[in-house]
Amino acid sequence: MVNKLVFENLRHRPLRTLLTVLAIGLQVTLVLTIVGLTRGLVDASAARTRGVGADIIVRPPGTSILGLSSAPMSEGMVKFSEKQPHVTLAQGVMVHGIGGFDSIIGVDLDRFTKMAGGLRYLEGGPLEKPTDMLIDESYAQQRKLKPGDSVELAGQKWVVRGVIESGKLGKLFVDKSYLQQVTSNTGKISMVYVKVDDPKSIQGVIESMKKSLEGYPIYSMEEFLSYLTPGQIPGVTPFIAVLIGLAVVFGFLIVFLAMYTAVLERTREIGILKALGATKMYVLTMLLRETVLLALVGAVIGIVLAFLARWAIMAFVPSSLPVAIVPEWWPVAGLISIAGAVLGALYPGLKAARQDTIEALSYE
């Protein structure tokens, strides 16, 4: 009986029901999109790092997992790494930020190609001149670039020489020596990637290098990738917490306004129910069931809209903002929407439950 009354009440006010559900859905979409962005950025970074083909990573002292300060390490670290037993190849790269999440990667193309197991050229070919640049397919798609085009980055004019398959360290590659020169970092690199002859030798090489390089973070590739989580990005966890808090407040306000107005409109109806014997708990339960139903439908719509938001972001900025689908956050987002909605419905529900029957019946 109560459920039938709940469905009829919602069906009787289709526009308000639709707007409330969409508003709740948007808050769910916002949460899922932000979480998907952080997860997507981390996953993309991990995939590109794995694509280098290295077994060990040597980073400058004092740097975090995701943080680098241009080129603080001597290029002599490459020769030192190659002298270690079981090391077959080492390469130093220079990372130069160009704003946002993008960076130019300076590489020794021969070493980089050998370690990465080859580069797949979709268009064009390898670097020929110091001012040449290789770009990955996602960056080419977003910027609508092709071999022969010119692009100005980091105060320099570069010529796109080739478009390569995504997933190899970065999105933009230039000659390391030239990048060091134009950024006043001659002889400096950002990190060293090391390849060993046998996976069983990785831990031994790391321990040997740590004895000589005190203070340098040295990781196996698997260890490094295990640290690449959203929680390692400075400020992400507090940001998501604030976002969830705002989503709860947003849901609270939307449902509060909708339910408060609905209670006013249904004052006479509630009076009739109470005259027929409905208790305060019956009235409160009826309104809360309506609210939970709205929140559940809104959560489902929000999940669907999150897929749409992901498609839009990936269509317009495929290189800059990769968005992941995070199914484990669907129930969390649903609970957030329900929590905000129930909080918003409590006061109107209690107000309706406490209404005097005579006054409610005489309400016009």
C-alpha cells in the first residue's frame, strides 16, 4: 500500500520528479568523473612507464613518485649504471614540463628504441634534425598534427617528424642533447632507466646501486608501478573528500527544496491520511521511501551520464585527460546520493509527520 502510494505521488508530479532525479544524477556524475580522471591519469602514467621496457628506475634525491624538478641529475649516472654487473643497457631522459599534464621528453632515440623494444611509426619516421619532434597518436589526434607540421612549445619551434603508437614513456619526444641545450641543462637528466640481463638479478643490482648512491630513490619497475596510485598525487585525497562533501550538500539542498515544496502541496493529502489512521511514522516512512527511490534512480542515471561525460572528454581532449571507468565507486556514489537525499528529506518529512490533522484538512 505504501509503495503504491509512493509511486503514484511521484508519477503525479512528473516534471519535479524528473528534475530532482537529474540533479541527483549530476552529483553522481561529478563524483565518478573526478575519480575517473584521477584514476585515468595514474593508469596512463603507469602504462607509459611500463612501456619503456626498463627493469629499474633511478630518480633524483628528494623527489616523490610523481614529482620531478626538470633535470637535477648528472648524465654521468647513465655510465655509472651501465658499469653495474648484469646491466645490459641504461638510458637517461630529460623531462621538461610545458604546462598542464604534458611534458617534452628528451631521449637518445637509439637507446630509447632499443630498450622499449622498438617504436611503431604510424606516420612519418624517426628524428633527423635537432628541432624534430615525435608525437604519440593521442596527442596528434587532439592537436590535429601530422608529419611536417610545426608546433611551438617551451619557447622553441619544432617540426613533427613522426607519429608513434601511444604507451611508450610520454607523448612528445625530442633529441635529449638539444633539449638540454635550449633549457640550459647541458649534461643534466631527470631520471635513469636500467635494463638487466635476467629478472632474477634486479634486486641484487638495486642493492648494489643503493650502496653507492645513498639518498637516491631506486626502484624495480614493479615496485615503482605499485606506488602509482591516486593517493600518491599530492592533494588528490583531500580534494576527493571535499568533492564528496560538496556532493552531499548539493544533494541535500536539491532534495530539501523538492520535498519541502511537495509537503506544502500535499498538506491536505497528508491530513486525509492521518484522519484515516496514518501514524507519524507512516507519513515519515512514505516520504523517505520516495526520497530513496529518487536517489536510486538518480544514481543509475548518474552512472550512465558518467559514461557520456567520459566519451565527451576522450573525444575532445584524448591526450590531456584520460578518464577511467571505476565500477567500485558506483555503490559509493550511490550511497553518497542516498545520504544527501535522506538528509534533505528529514526536515520536510518530520514537518509533515507533525502536522495537526484538523489544520491539514482545512489547508487550502
